Amino acid sequence: MVAVSKLREMYETMVTARHYEERLQEEYLEGKQPAFDISAGPIPGELHLAAGHEASGAGVCQHLRDDDTVTAPHRPHHIAIAKGVDLKRMTAEIFGRRTGLSKGKGGHMHLFDPDVKFACSGIIAEGCPPAVGAGLAAKQRNTDSVAVAFLGEGAIDQGAFLESLNLASVQNLPVVFVVEDNDWAISMPKERVTDVENGAQRAGGFDLPGTRVDVDDAVAIYEAAGEAIGRARDRNGPSLLEVQVHRRMGHFMGDAEGYRPDEDQAAAERRDSIERLESDLRAHDVDDETIEELRDRAHERVEEAIEWAKEQPEPDPDDAYEDAFVNPPSGVTDSEPSIAETGGVD
Ligand SMILES: Cc1ncc(C[n+]2csc(CCOP(=O)(O)OP(=O)(O)O)c2C)c(N)n1
Ligand SMILES: [Mg+2]
């Protein structure tokens, strides 16, 4: 049985993640109307929110230490929060501020926090090869740290994922692949693009254990992840875990979801893993007052992070030339004519 202290920790993580997404949703919409100008408002650019995915981040990362590596996809906030990424600097990054994790240059799909070994990418399945690299490093260094790569069910036919499964298997690396199945890849239902109903079946082709958790249940995910991560830490090799989650919001902010049947949306709302975990807490005699306290603390943390981020300075335009491979790019210094003036480069 899962200790009640673990349930409380997971609950706090999940409530933090949910409130974070709801608050970002509000902040994002500011200034973007009426014609939905994606570059306007305090959060410019695309935003993929993960409300409904919380059980996955919390259930898996509850087993991880700071020295374990996590790679996440384009819908990363719930995972970053569960891994312990600095919430203030992450928020500043999302708001494009200079004190953000990537100096405001990466935005919400490119969060990197070396202190807790977290990275994410907007290219789907792209977190898999680096996680295999981290697993190989752990093996070579003879440590017991592990790596976890999160990806969506829409990415399970990508070469980067399948090649990573293969390499992790032949090298017997401490890597766990976690597929978050929310039934959709943008507007594409998974049955139209994937031959397997259960993504964990992919493991069979690479001689790995594969498990699927069929319900949006943080406790079930925690238990399945504990087995997979324990196996990796004990140097018994990689595994694949698929977890059912749900998408409460559009694929990205601004998605009108015309492709999505109302009943699918309603079913997603009914499958709320946070309410489920709240019932579990009550069954363990955790009273309403304690649940309220956990929720209040989570909300306060989110508000503080957003407030802090909004007070942070914007990057200077010249900062664009720092952290670049070519610095400054040819044609942009004062002494040289600009690319526009020369008519471009060969
Ligand atoms: C290699 C690559 N191909 C296509 C895209 C465009 N794209 C962005 S998200 C997405 C669908 C992802 O679906 P899924 O993996 O199920 O994740 P979800 O959005 O459901 O969390 C696609 C095709 C991309 N980012 N990278
Ligand atoms: Mg999906």
C-alpha cells in the first residue's frame, strides 16, 4: 500500500500543476484578442497546457532524485513541476524574461534546468535519444541514477523513439520510457495512425518489459513507475510504461477543437485524476482542512511564481547575439553592411 505521505506529496504536486495551467491560460489570453495575435500579450508564442496529465508527472517523478535525468515533450509543465524545476525561473522563461531558465530565449517548450537534470523539446520523441545518453553516462560512471523520457502516444511511431528503445535494450541502460496517452495527437485520434491500441506493446519488439496503466490514476501510475524505475536503478535494464491521461484543454492555446466530439471532452472532464486522488486521501482519513491547506499552499506558490516572473526584466535585443554559434552573425555588426543591404548571402 502507498504511504499516505506519498499521496499527499503527489496531491500537492498535481494541484500545483493544475493551478499553474489554469493561471497560465488566463495570462496567455491577455492582449491576444480579438483576432488572436499569437505574438501579443505577456506570454508570446505557442502554449501547450497539460491539464489532465498531472497523474503522470507526479506518479513517475515521485520516485526520482535530483541526479536522475528527465526529458519531456512540448507539453512539459506538469513534469517539470514534479521533477522540482525552479518554478519562478521556469515561469520567467515562459514569460520570455531575462532571468528565465534559458534567459527568455527558449519559451515554454525549451525549459532546461541542469540543477535537477530536466530538459524538454518541441520536437516530438526528441527527448528519447538524450535520455538514452544520460542512461549510458550513468552506466559508464557506475552510478545508480536513472533517466526517464516522457513522450506522447502520437510519437510512438517516430524513429527517434524506436531507435532509442533498441539502443537502451542492447546496452541494458537504466532508462524508462513513459508514453502519455491522451488519445489525441493535435486533431488526430490515435486509432487512425497507430496499429497498436496499447503503446506498451512496442516494448515487445525490443525485448523489454512493457506495462500500460489504463486509468488516470496517480496511485496506479506511482506503483507501475516504481517497478520500472526500481528495475532501472538496480541495473536490470530499461522498460516502457504507457499511462492513460486526458487532455482537458485544446492541443495548444487557441485551438478551437472543432474536430473533437463534445462527448470526448465531457468524458475527459469526468476522468479527473485529482478528484480521484482526493477520494484516496479521504479514504486514508485525511480531513478536508488538510486537503484545503495543501491546495492553498500550491496556489500560493503558483501565484508567487507568476508575480515574480512578471516583475522580471525583458531581454535586451542585443542578448540575441549571445549563446549563439556564430557571434555576431555575419552582416549584423555596425561596421558591416546588413544582409538586406548586400542582398543576402550565398
Ligand atoms: C518530429 C515532429 N513532427 C511533428 C511535429 C508537430 N507536432 C507537434 S505536437 C504533435 C502531436 C503530438 O501528439 P502527442 O505525441 O500525442 O502529444 P500530445 O500533444 O497529445 O501531448 C505534432 C505532430 C513536431 N513537433 N515534431
Ligand atoms: Mg497525445
